[in-house]
Amino acid sequence: MPAGISAADRKLLLIAGASFLLLIIVGFIFAPTGNEQKTATTYSAASEGAKAAYWLLQETGYHVERWQQSPTALQPDKHSVLIVADPAMIPDQKDKAAIERFLSGGGRIIATGLLGASFLPENSSEFDPAPKRPWSEFKALSPSPITRAAPKVTLSPVAHWTGNSAIPMYGDAQQKVVVRYAHGQGDAIWLSSATPFTNAGLKEPGNLEFLLAAIGNHDTRVLFDEYVHGYGERAAAQKRHPLMTALLLQSVVLAVAALLTFSRRSGPIRPLPAESRLAPLEFVETLGGLYQQAAAASVAVDVYYQRFHYWTARRLGLAVNASPEEIARAVRERWHFDDGLFLSTLQRAASARYRPDLPKREALKLVQSLYGYALKLHLYPAAQEKH
């Protein structure tokens, strides 16, 4: 007959159970709510959310919906407007084809930011690494019903449009921050950021007028795309109970840990297997394969740029958020390093981090250039000794 649980084991289980219960209580207390999201979703009442615009349009008689399906479910409609405000995902080929069908059939899409531009059939957006101010006023650049209703808009110029195929709507002599172009029977409007749709930005000069004019009359069906913010119907059950899923996983982990601890003390003790000398190389190959499969070339540039930026700022005594221009000026003045391509390389690397479609060859060239400058500037002593 197996022996009962000893007093020491009983005490250990009680302590573990009490600790687990405490973690559950703390998790419920400090669990984030939907209002704390810093994205332009209609579920968020934070400054960056779009709940105010959603309810305002409803109260003024517009037919407003939260679109929580894939773009492939969109039906072409001349009286529908899809708003893709600062999405948190990149569309695949099926989604882009569905958006193009929606536009060709007469629909209108209003997209914001770099990722929002990736949903459009034409994308000529570029990241602005150093906006002068968080928000800026921009005047109309061309006559249209929208610019007549809103002679100016206020938004954050985190990106700009470089192509010439679209009609510039707002901007200044240096950049175009709102453009519009026709596609089939419909048209697309792109904004540098989602400021006119956010709770804080809606009250800024020109933004409400722009929002109403861009949507059109009250017969328009307004779709706020929440699928791009993670509120897809496929994941609805999981998103309703995120804490329960986490608690279930914690319970399983705790049960497995208790079982392994007891069996470890009761079973035979075996020596640890010798670590394979190929393990580090396999890890590097596996990691490289993951980056290649995910087409995450921009992530690789981001990782090395952050390392280069950290060591350069540390050696020069600069702020951790120093811009490429500040770093280039400090390197030239303090270390007497004068290279005409150094500043442009830093700017291209800083901008490439936000390009999800960055080609692999361009990413490799940027990393190699940064590594070459690191050797010239003696940023990594260990690496310099090997060369």
C-alpha cells in the first residue's frame, strides 16, 4: 500500500496552492482593460482610440458597423466606406485582392499609416523618422468637395506619400500627408496617421469636418475595420476570456511541475546527457530559418540597428533616443570620422525597421554597412581584435 503524503509534502503543497491563488487574484486586479489599448480601435476610450468617432457617427444618423471579418468577406458596394485605421497586421495576397475587388466595385477605403497603406492597391508611403511635432496642421493642396469642407487637417506626420499617381489633398512644400486616387469605380484615401479618427485628435482643427466629408452623406455604410486590430470572429471566443485561458495554462504547468518534482525524488537519478557541440549552430540555423519563413528582414535590421545605436550613444554619451542626425554629427565632431554615406546609412536603417516588405538583399546590405562602420569606429572591442 503506498505511503500517504508526508507533513513536509503537505506543507509544500499548501504553500504552492496559496501562492497560485495569490497570483490569480493579482492577475484579476491588474489585468488590462480594453480602454487601455493604444490603438485606433472603436473599443478603446483612450486618447489613441476611435470610440468617440464611432459613437458620434452613430448619434448623427450614419449607418456605422464594426467590421470583424476578413477582407475576403467584403462585397463591392458604391455606398460603403471601409476605415482601416493604423492596423496591427499586414494583409496577405487574398486580403489585398479582396480590397481591390471592393474598390473596383465602387467602394471607398480610408487607410492610415504605413501598415494601412499596405492594404491599398498602390503604396508609395515612406516612414518619416523624425517628425518635427507630434501634431501639425496641414492646408489643402488641391480643390475637392472634401478640401472645401475641411480647408485644413491636423495629424501626426509620421509618414509621407512619394508617388505621383495619387492626387495630393493635404500637406506642405516638403511632404504630402493625405492623398487620394481612383481605382476602378471606387477610390482610396490615405492619411499619414489616424489622428483625425482618434478620441484626442477628433476635436483638432479641421479633423471632424474632414471625417464627415471623407465618409459622405448619411446613406453611406461606414465600416470600422476591427479585424485588423485582432477582433476577428475566428478569435472571438478566446478574446472574451483571455484570463481564463491563461489560468488554465498556469494550472496545467503547476500540475506538471508538481508531478515532475515528486517523480524526480521517487524515481532513479540519471546523469545529464552531454551537450552537443552542434547545438549553438543548430540554434542559429533554426533562428535564421524562422526569419526567412516569416519574411522578417526588417526585424533583423531593427535588431542590429538597435545594437549599433546603443553602443554609439553610450560611447558618445548621447541620449538613448538620439536621432541619426545627432549621432552622425557627434561622430564627425568628436571622433573626426568623416564619411559621406554614414548619415544616409543610419537614416535608411532607421526607416527600414518599419518596412514589413523590406527585401532581403537590401536588409543584408544595410546590416553589412552598419557592421563595417562598427569595425571602423571600434564599437565592439572583441570583434575588432579578431580582425
